[in-house]
Amino acid sequence: MRHPRGGGSGGWDDGGGHQPHGKGDWWRRWTWKKVLAVLAAGFGSLVLLGSVIVGIAYANTKIPSMRQLVNQSSVASTVYFSNGKPVASFGQTSHIVLNGNQIPQTMREAMVAAEDKNFYHEGGVSITGIIRAALSDLTSSGGNLQGASTITEQLVKQGYEGLSTQATNSSTLTSGLANKFKEILIAEKLAREKSKSWILTEYLNTVYFGAGSTGVGAASEAYFGIPASQMNVAQSAMLASMVQLPGYYSPLPNAGAAYKALVWRWRYHTLATMVQMGDLSAQAAAKLKFPTVAHNTNANWGGYRGYIMQRVLYELQNYWHLNTAQQAMARATTAGLKIYTSYNQKLMNALYATVAQNQKLMRECAPPAVALVGGGDPSNYGFTCNHLPKWVDTGAVLIQPSTGDILAEYGGQNYNQHPFDYAMESYNQVGSSFKPYVLATALKQGMNAMTSVMNGFSPLWIPPVGSGTTVYPKYQGAGGGTTPGAGWFEVINDDTPASVGPVSVQKAMAASLNTAYTSLYSRVGGAAVMQTAQDFGVYTGTGTALASNENGVGEALGQGSLTVLEQATMVATIADNGVYHASHAIVKIVAGSHVIRPPVATHAVLTAPQAAEMDWAMSQDLYPGGTAPGDNLPNGQVAIAKTGTTNLAQSGFFLGATPDYAMAVGMFVAHPGCPPRLQVKCGAKTSLQYAPPAGIQTLFRVGGLAGYGGGWPATIWHDYFTSQFSNEPVTAWPTPPANLGTTWNLVGKLPKRKPRHHRPGPSPSPTPSCHGQGNPHCSPSPSPSPSPSSCPPLPTPCSPSPTITSPGGGPGQSGTSTSMAGTAVVGTVLFGGIAVVALPSRRRRRPGRRG
């Protein structure tokens, strides 16, 4: 029994008036201090535990390898104009890795301003950003996790493997949070182990800017067509502004709200923040204009750009010695090349504008007065205008004679609508524009152009090629029972007076006399002319009409088929003192740190004195007596020139050059030839001399002209040169030497005329005589003129489609009789293997020369 220790009433107290504590009483008597203590202890324990866990996780976290977003061997190649602006790209550039020195400071400043203005003052993560993201995640019904507000976090998310913060539903929320935690750890580790400069460089190399472009290197090429190092403040700020919504924002004015939103963010967020951060003054920001982007990059080959790209691809194929165009394309789309060309953007635009303006006049049937002189006026014969049919094609090439650089070309109206290049790929008979090859061959063989005498008699018997120099005018010995012999061919001139007798080389060229040049061709030999053509860059390989018909005198009148590019190269070579430079578009290729300049084949076709004689001989075509009178240049610059037209007016050419520029223009129908049902009409004198029959494609009446090379082709050349080069100083042509070579007399001693005696004989069968290219009796070859069967070497392109080559060329061959300009068809008969001309009793003067 217990006893009380003192006074009082006794009981269970401890003598101090308090009840004694029992087991568990502390937990039953809570105070706010106890609550706080417990909470503090618990929180401290959790923090300690969390720190331990985070510390262990941080220690075990490794920075993963960067994603291989794009194989670095698969980078698109960009083609540039001569002014450095982009033409288009092979493939689509999506990733170009740059080092820190290749990214301008303005781009760094703009990106920090647009995406993370506290970048330089924070660690790898932003606490406020995490809280903001957490609140967004808790209130979002879509399950998309937010965050990554710092540049470092964005780099981790987009640049490293095995990370994804996207959660598509609540069941995957846990894994999304785990990835978020991992991102934070990597971001902090990056912030401690890497410099801010390194992080920002990697970020700029991996962030997506839209338009299929990952990284600032690809974006600068895609949007502006320049390396990132050349971007200015406005361009840098635009790219930085794109990052927020790269799939929505658009820098194109026609994009409407997407464009306006980007412009607003560019000016009122990115530029404004740059001003706030001290990277840009308010005055400088106010003066900036939203940058213009390169609309036609990223493999947009529309308009004329596709023709440029196709030419570049062809040259890449030859430069890299690849077997096929497909291999060349594969190389171009993966090698990351920068291909700089000689194409002049201003001259390209002007050429297309000039052709378009002349096509408008054709559709309106409103030819200029000067064109009626050289092109003929079909209304004189009661024929109406044919406007501009869809099957009429045009090609043109402008070359710099001193280099062979292709400055401009007209390959067609729009590559996307018709990828066939009429300037580079279309093979057509060229008419009398082939005659310079014949004269150049004669000069190489020692002929003095200024003193020699050409044979302008018409009609004229031409001996077999290479067999002699004597020719017989019809009225001086072809009759009376005497014939020149087997293998001789009769050629006539077209214009009145048809027969001009002995004539100078210059006049024969200006008037485009067929008899003069077929007789010259016979003397110099077909093989020699083909070699000269090859020296000028013409493809004369096996299978071409040139190779198969070289022994036919019709070859002198343009029986073979050539491209506009080949003709432009020829006249450019003559203009550059006879020095051939392979026509080319690529001037420089940049492959990584290597600069490659493709070699340009160069050799002398003529000596400088011989070229001076060629210049003299071809200098009168644009003046009275020539086939394109009135098309001379208004600034007084003399141009060397030559026209060419075929029978039935199915193609027309004009070649013209100054010492500084050379251009060829060709017009041709899509489907030349004459169907069997119209063979008789196609061979009739009225068809070939005045108007082709209905039912064939012809340039006759197109745009109100007769379809000659001195018509629309010469007008296009004249308008273009007048608009582009009239302000340039006049350059004199070299003076021909006085005593170069020897004098050739191609007329010879004229025999006395013998009286003709009528001898009855069997009635001959009708057949056309030799009066131009493609005529059956201009060439003894029985084989038709096939298209080239193999790809010619650079610079002549190989057509991916069948080449356009008019049929004709061998005796007995069915097909069109395509004649050189300046020739007319008359009724003929074939007697003893010799073509004999039956002249009509009265001839009509043509409205213009066919050239």
C-alpha cells in the first residue's frame, strides 16, 4: 500500500499536483509545436532520402550519344546562279552540322532572346518552368507533358537518344514523368560539364526550323539560300522566331495568318527581347525589315529552274564519270555539294520575257515591220495567220564566247509542264545555218575568203563529194545529149535573181546561196566538214544523220540535225578568234572544304586570221542583201550572223554574235515530216516554194510570217540583244589579213554554150531535185537519218527522250524533203540517175529569203 508523501488530500498525483504520465500519453496530447516538429522531421527525412536517391541517380546518369538525325553522307546539294542566289536543290537538305565559328553571333543572340532569355544565368533547368509545366500537366486533359523551357532542356529532349516526354494517355503518364526526370538530370549534368557556348551550338544544330530543315545550317540554306555564317540580324531573328511553332509559322506573304503571326513574333518578341537584353539598339530594330525568303528552293524546279537543274545534272554525270543520270542524281542528292553556275539570273529573266513578248505578238498575229522583211509575209499570197499553235517549240542559248559559259537559255515555258529542254536536247535540221561549218573547213584548207570566187549560178550541177571542183550551170552544158555523169546532183537557188554567177564569199553567205556552198562542200569533202563540226563541239558520232550522209551535198544545206546549244557554241567559237571553249554551266563545286573547278575543254578550231575572215564573211546578214535585213543592232555594234530554214518551214534558226555574246535561237515543230498521203503535195513546187500543204505541222503562217529563220528567231535575237547589250561599248571585229591562203575560183573557166537539140525519149518519172537539207537527191545514201543512239560527250547533252530528227536524207526514202533556206522547189525528173530540173516558164519572187 502506497502512502502519501505529504499533506493534501492524497491521490495519484506526484506531489506536484500533476497526474503521472502513462504509456502513450505523449501521442495523445498534440500541440502545434509537436505537429511542426513532426512535419519538419518528416520533410527533412524525405529530402535527405530524395537527395540520396537523386545523388545516386545523378552519379549513375550518363549523357547519351547525340541522335543521328540525318546521315551526314545524305545531304542535299544546292545549285546557285552566278550572283550567288539559289536556283534549286537536288533532294531536300534536312541537316547540316556546323561548328561554333560557323554560326554568327546574331543567331546566338536571337535564339536566346526568342527561347530562353535567362540562358546564361541559370543551370540546366528552370524551377519556375518546371512548376509552370507541372500545373499545365495537372490541368491538361490531353496527357501531353509540358516543360523543357530552357534551351538546355530542349537540347536534351531533341538531341539525345532514348528520350520522349510524350504521354498519349493516363496509363503512360508514369513513364512520361520518368523520362522528364531523366531529362532534368541530363540537363543539369550538361550544364555542369559543358560550356554555355557548346550547349547553344549543339542546340542550333539540332532544333527544327520547319521546311524540312533541322539545324540552322540547313535552315539558312532552305530559307535564304546562303550559309548560316552570312545571315544578318533580321534573318537570324526570323529563324529564331520559327522555332516555337515551326509547323505553323510561314515566312511567305501568301500564307495569311501564319505569315502575320510569324512577323508579329519576329518584331514584338524576338527583336524586342534582343533590345531588352542589350544585343540590339531600339533604333536598329525599328529599321529592320522582315527578310525575304528564297521561294523556289527545296527542289522547286518550276519555271526555267528545272532546265538549269537538268543541265547541271547532265554535267555532274559527265564530271563525276557516272554511268547513268540516276547515279548522278543519287550523288547530287547525298553529297551536300554547293554547285555554282554561270547562269545569270538577270539575263535568264530577260530572255524569258523577250520570248514571251514575241509569243504574244505571234498569238496576236502582229509581227513587227522588220520581221516581215526577213521573215516573209504570207499575206502577199492570200494566206491568213496561224497565230501560235501548241506544237511550235522554241529554244535559245546565250554563251560568253571567251569562256564557253552558258549565261542564259530558253528551254521551254515551264519545266514542270514540259521537262524536255528544247535548247539542249532537241535535235532539228538547221538549214543554211550549217554553211559556216563548210566555209570554216575551206579556210582550214587554205582558201582566202576575201579574194576567192564562189559559184552563184543556178541551177548548178554538183559533182560527187571530193571528186573535183568543176560544176556545170544548166544552160552551159547539161543538155544537148551531154550530162555531167553519174553521182552528180543539181542544186538551185531560191530568190530572184536565182542565178548570180560568180559571187564573193561574203555575198554568198549573206544571200545564203545554196549552189555556192554545195559546190564548196563538194570540193573540201564531207569527212573534212564533219571533222570541223566535231571541232566546233558538234556530236557527229555513229548513228547521226551527219555521219551517215556526209558524202551528200545536202549536208551543206543543213540536212543533219543539231541542237540549239551546238549552234550557239559554233558561233561563239568563231566570235572568240576561232578558239573553242566547251559550253558549260558549272563553274565551281564546293564539297566540304574542297573547291573543285571542272575542267573546260579548249582548243583552236581556226587560227585568229582565219576566224577574222569568218567574221568578215558573216558580217552582212543583218543588212540589205542578207537574209535578216534590218535586225542589226541600234548601237552600231556589228554582229556576225546566219539564218537557217528547212523545206516546208518545219524549223528555223538564227545565230548571231558580238565579240562578247553569242546566241542561237531555234523554232521547230513538234512532229516534222510529211505523211505518205501528202507526199505528192509536200514535193510540189507550190508547197516548198510558197506554202506547205494543209495537214502537216509547219512554221509557215505562224504569227503572220513565212516561217524563215530570218523571221521570228531573228526577231527574238534582235529584241533580246537590243534590250540587254545596247548600252555596252561597241567592239570592233579583228581585221582580216590581206594575204591569207590562196584564191579559190569555184566557178572555173566557163565553157562555151552549146546549142541544145531535142531528142525524144521515154517519159521520166517525177522526183524532186536537190534544193536543200533532207532532199532525197542531195545525198546518195539510201539510209534514213536516225537519231543519235548514244550520249555525246560534254557539252552536247544526251536527250532522255527520243531526239527530234526530221526524216529524209537518202534517195528513195519516204519522208519530208527538208530544204535549206534560200532554196525553192521546182518540178524535176530523174534521168539516168541524174536529177534534171524542169524550170517553170515564170517564177514568182518570194516575200523574203529563207536563209
